[in-house]
Amino acid sequence: MAGPRVEVDGSIMEGGGQILRVSTALSCLLGLPLRVQKIRAGRSTPGLRPQHLSGLEMIRDFCDGHLEGAEIGSTEIMFTPEKIKGGVHTADTKTAGSVCLLMQVSMPCALFAACPSELRLKGGTNAEMAPQIDYTAMVFKPIVEKFGFTFNCDIKMRGYYPKGGGEVIIRMSPVKQLNPINLTDRGSVTKIYGRAFVAGVLPFKVAKDMAAAAVRCIRKEIRDLYVNIQPVQETKDQAFGNGNGIIIIAETSTGCLFAGSSLGKRGVNADKVGIEAAEMLLANLRHGGAVDEYLQDQLIIFMALASGISRIKTGPVTLHTQTAIHFAEQLAKAKFTVKKSEDEEDASKDTYIIECQGIGMTNPNL
């Protein structure tokens, strides 16, 4: 099974955990032995952090693989995958490391396993520098399921920075292959809704203030739609620690979903948190794409594996997306093209079409 080791430079492009996630997931799926060097070389704390380590160990267990150099601070790992098996797999960052990023690395592997999988992911559910679990459930899930699979996302406990303590259980069945997707028709915005939450010691007023400020901000630009942002007090049995944040989602006539979100930090007033999320949503609606900037890079690996040609229309292509494309081409040999959208309505906008000829990965177990 093992051919020559594929060499990956962990310091190029995005230069962080994302390279590790994309390359180890593809290594596991394709049975490619892998060496990743210069892991997070340019970061303030170089090498593996606890959340990267727990992701790697999960992938190793997923395919009975062999992992060398996997310790905190290590800048080089070697990974030798074997056959992917389903079943129950647990990953615990022991920190506020993002459960959503753990899901990103493990989900493609679960799709091509021999039997159904249950992924028990522990850490932060609503963490900085990562998708919030609400984004995963409300935006990522309905869109990624267009590739022809479904998954169940059960939020057992929410966990925030710095303690973590959250737990999410993902259940999914394997597929024979993935269908290509076409997300190029953006449609018009028909609904805007969201949730503003507080957990722990934070007063409920903070949730109401975040929601109200966000609604005011959106109203300035979009006057004719009812904006429904629910303030929520997370109960003790649903959330560990203290936190606050907001996610706002816009839905379009063609089923496209866009989001803006923000997390509270000590000393930042509630209005500011609400306004930041609203402005992020509005920016994602201005560029004319059919996916928002956070969905872009998360779809690349699925496009690479699908059977046929996928197309997505996006705003400016992010560094994360460019990185995912680079490694999907290097490791999976998928073919991507990125070009400026030629539609008239996009002429004045920074809008692109990302097209991929997928490799048509088939599940050998089914």
C-alpha cells in the first residue's frame, strides 16, 4: 500500500494548522505516506499545538496508521496511513482548541470508511480563529450535504475560551462516492436570522444588546427584510464556562447561506460585538459570490474528491482557499481553475469562479 513518502512544506502559504488538516486527511484517504516539515514555522508558537496533535491522533486512529514526531512543539511529523475504519473516535484538545477544526480533518475520512462513524469531539465550540459550531450546524452542514451525504451534529455541551470543555458528537455513514456541486447562482436575500448568546456569569442584557446593535447595523443597508436575532441565555447544563457571541445568517432564494459572527472578549462592549458580526455578514453579501469567505476553503477537499466538475462562485479567494487548492492538487492530483466571473452583474465586483475536476474517489469498502 505504501508508496514513496509525499513531502509537504508546512511553512508555505497559510503556513499553519490548515496545511496539516488538508494534507493528513488526503494522506489518510489516498493511502499516501506523508512527511510534513516546518509545521507552523512562522507562527509565534511554532510547531504542533494541542488541537493539532489531537486532530493528528484522531486521523491516525481512524486508519490504524503510524505517526512519528507527534508531540507539542514538534515541527515535523511522519504519517503512514492504513485502511480507514469507521466506529467511534474521540478527539479531545484538552483546551479551547476548536472542535469545528477537528471535524474538518476527520469528516472526509469518515465518508470513505468501511462502516458508520461517531466522532466525539471535545474542546471549544465557539472559539476565536475558527468557525463557531453554530456556523457548522447552520451554514456548513446544509451546503456540504449537497455533495450527497448527510451527517448529524449533536451539541452536547458548549465550551469557550480559555477553558474549552465543550463536546460535539458527529454521526455519519460512509458513501460510495461524492457528487459534484454547482453553487454559482446566488439569488436574492430572502431571510436574515441568528442567535446572540451569553453563557456563565454574563448578564442576559449582553445578548439583547448584541442582537439589537446587529439589527440596527443591518437595517442601515437592508431595509425591507425582517431581521430575527434571538437573544439566548445558555444554561449551565448546556455550556461550560463564560462566553458571549453572535452569529447572523442570510438565506437566499436559491438556498445559498452567508454568515457573520463574532465572539465577545473581556472589555469589549456588547454593541461592538454585534456590529462586527453584522458588518462581516454585509461584506459577505456585497461581493456577489454564492458562498461566504469561510465556506470557500472548507469545500475544496470535497470538490477534489467528487466525481465530476464542481463550480463555486466566491468573493475574493482567501489564502486558506488557495492553500487547500494547492495541496488538493499536489496530493490528490485534482485539477482546479480560478477565474474572474464573467457575468454582467459581477462586472463591478471582486467575484470568482472556482472550478474543479474531481478525482472521483470511490469507497473501496462499499
